[in-house]
Amino acid sequence: MAKFTAMTEILNFIDGRFSAADSGLWLDNIDPSTGKVYSKIARSGASDADRAVKAAKAAFPAWSKLPASERFSHIMRLADGIRQKSEAFAKAESVDNGKPVSLARAVDIPRAVSNFEFYAAAAMHYASSSHYTEGVGINYTLRRPIGVAACISPWNLPLYLFSWKIAPALAAGNTVVAKPSEITPMTAYMLAETAREINFPKGVLNIIHGLGGEAGEPICTHPDVGAISFTGGTETGKRIISQAGMQFKKLSLELGGKNPNIIFADCDFDKMLSTTVRSSFANQGQICLCGSRILVEKSIYKRFREAFTAKVKELEVGNPASESTRMGAVVSEGHMKKILSYIDLAQQEGGRILCGGNRVKLEGELSGGYYVAPTVIEGLDQQCRTNQEEIFGPVVTLDTFETDEEAVAKANATPYGLASTIWTSDLNRAHRTAEAVHAGIVWVNCWLERDLRTPFGGVKNSGVGREGGFEAMNFFTEPKNVCIAYNQ
Ligand code: NAD
């Protein structure tokens, strides 16, 4: 089990063994609540990636030929291993990311366990189709695993998103080379420790640490990697698609967002209000599904603005390790500066800050931490950069609309299309608007209700492909049609 001292070394996990990067180099791992280095990360490169892919390739034939029931057992044991240490995982996630420990305990770690359990079960239930062809015979579809899959994930929901990729890749019979974000690698390292403790088959799951360009890119471009499941920024996604697309690899890209919350006057105001505070600022606004553009029907705008701002002012930013904290630190100094620069930009663009707008300085050892006050801005049109570009922090803008058409036009006015919420009591309007919004996921009168069987992903610059349920099992397998003619 990782001990969180300044000397903790976050090592690569290749072929069931831990190793430092071949270069012998390290990156600092910083605790965002204090701004201090608390562990070291292997700074891997192409040779580490190559070793990991070779190990995964060598392990593939045996793993892919296991009966589904045995893959089920192995993956369930991984889930159990995390569950047994879930408190340690939750604390580690909070330290590494800056998120409140209560959130890591309630959401991140239970969801990582569920991801493994869900896809362990999927291995047992997954089936393919057949088509009877009159006058010919029967076509059936074989779905076989691809081989070595690359799983690359971001920092905002570290183990949650890491496992969301690894679990279906393994369940479908692939072996994996995975890389967590270099900003939040700790729980991926703990996952590797868990895999070793339970004697997870060697080479089936390999985890490489390091920078995206140095460690992630050689995994993605490696000729023996057949599929890439990536979650992260749109610019990184473009780079991966431009390289791996040329190699005809299978790609699933879950990218950035600029999600609208559409609030009609006929909604359940109290439920909408409390959910909208959460959908704006949960995880310090660093969830790809957070709504960052709040569009409110003009007739209730004044009431909404007052009530919303009052509730946001009650959100106290505090020590992520404290049980009562609901808003912790943002993930890094660089990210904090980016968020603050967007708040400056919003003001230059004519926005008025209704609350927040500043860095928060906490006391004592937390004085060097990266804290930003939850920020609400009004007075900006949808075309300005503040409303067009992803900020990915505790910053939302308010805008109004007068008709359903205007609401939809404003909701769709960005290059992104990940998620949307719609608040209304009118059933027809709910269906109509859900259909018209450019988004892969629409929540009506709720937010972040997740059924793991449903398709997950975005349209436009928010990505290509879908995760979730059998969508992910389809992604991690290659269909082959077999046509059998017989005398009919
Ligand atoms: P990022 O794109 O900087 O990094 C994501 C991962 O990709 C990291 O592990 C990084 O090391 C790696 N990487 C970077 N360059 C690479 C390259 N050239 N080749 C291979 N790997 C490379 O993103 P981030 O800052 O870690 O995460 C924030 C972004 O993730 C936001 O844009 C957010 O919207 C997005 N996100 C999307 C979803 C979704 O489901 N659509 C979910 C969570 C986060």
C-alpha cells in the first residue's frame, strides 16, 4: 500500500512487476491542497511504453482464450481488492486531486468498484447477432477482442475514468496498456498494487506513468496497439486522431464540453436550484458533465439569479481532507491560473461578477494551495470566448431566453456537444428540447443520474464514439461476419 511521504515513488507496472522509468527520471507529484510535492512519478518514455506493449502482446493469447467466466472472476477480484481498501483509495484520491474526501468516498471510489463489477458481468452476458438470409443461409457475427488496447485518462475523476476504460477492455478479452494523468497518478499506482496483491495475470494490465507527449504518445502510436480509448482535452484528442487515425486504429475519444443548463419557468424551482448548484460546482466544476452555461427563461431570471447567487455564496471553500468540506482545491497551479485568466477575460468581455471571481487563500499549511471561489458571471453573449471555450473550473455564466427556439439556439451555439440539462414540467417541451439539443447526454429534471448500461459520449468537438454498456464491449471487439450457405 502506498505510503504518502515525500519519498513515495509511483512506479510503472509492466508484466506484473514494478519498475522505475528507463530514463531514471522523475516528475514531482503535488498535493493541490498545499502546493507541496508529496511523491515522485516515474517519467516514462518510448522504451517503457514499448516494454509494456510487448508484455501486453505476449499475455493476449492466453487472456483472450480464457472462458468468460474466468475473466469475470479475475475482474471481480480486482473490484473486491479496491473495495477492501476503499478508504485508503478515497483519501489518496482526495490528496492527489484536491477534491473533498467525502466526494471521493461517495462517488469516485464506489464508482471505480462498480465499473469493474459491471464489466465483469458484461463479459458473461455479451453476445453477438445472427441474420437469417432467405435463399442463402445464415450470417452470424463473431466478436473477437482486438489485442492490445491503450487506455488514457485525465485528472478530474482519476480512478473512476481510468477503470471505466480498463474494465471493458479487459472484459472483452483485450490486454491493456494504460496511462493515468501525470497530475493524478496515485490511485492508478494503487490499482497496480492491488493487481499484484491478488495475482492478477501478468502482462494483462500494464500501467505506465509520465507526461502525455513522452509516455502517452508512444503508447498510442505503437504499431502493436490496435485500439485507443482516450478521455481528455479536445486538442489532445485532435493530436491522437491525427496520428493514430493514420494508422487505422480503432478510436474512442471522450473530449471537452461547454454544457448548457436550460431552465424553463415552469420547472420545479427548488429542485432545479439545488441541483443546478451541484451541477455547476461539484468537484470544483471539474466534471466534464458540469453545466457551465446556465440559460434561464427571462420571466424567472431575477428570482433565479438572486436565489442561485445566495446559495453559491454559502459554498465554503476548504481543506479537502476535512469531512465537512464540499468545495476543495482545483487540481494544479497551472489549472488555477487558467481559471483565473478566464475570469479576467470574462470581465474584459463585459461580464459582471455576481459572486466569487478570486483565488481563495486558506490558513497555515494550506496557504500555498490552489483554491478558487465559486464564480457566477452575467451579461455575456453566447459568442464571446468565455462562453465558447472550456474553462473546466468553478465558473458559470448566466444568460436568458424568451422562447423555446431561442433556448435551443443558445444551447447549441458552441462547438461542443457533450451533455445538457433541461428543467421543465411540460412533457412535450421536455421531449422536444431533448431531441433538439446537440448533446450525447441529456438530463431532464435531474443531473448525473448514471445507468452504466446507457451510451456515454459527446457530439461535435466533444468526441467520437460512445462508452458505457455494450457500446464499450462493441468498441473493444472487432466484428466479423461469417456467412454460411446451406441448401434450403
Ligand atoms: P489532457 O488532454 O491534457 O490529458 C488527458 C490524458 O492524455 C493525460 O493522461 C495526458 O497525459 C494524456 N496525453 C496528453 N497528450 C497526449 C498525447 N499526445 N498522446 C497520448 N496521451 C496524451 O486532458 P486533462 O487536462 O487531463 O483533462 C481535462 C480534459 O478532459 C477536459 O477537457 C475535460 O472536458 C476532459 N474530460 C472529458 C470527459 C468526457 O467524458 N468527455 C471526461 C472527463 C474529462
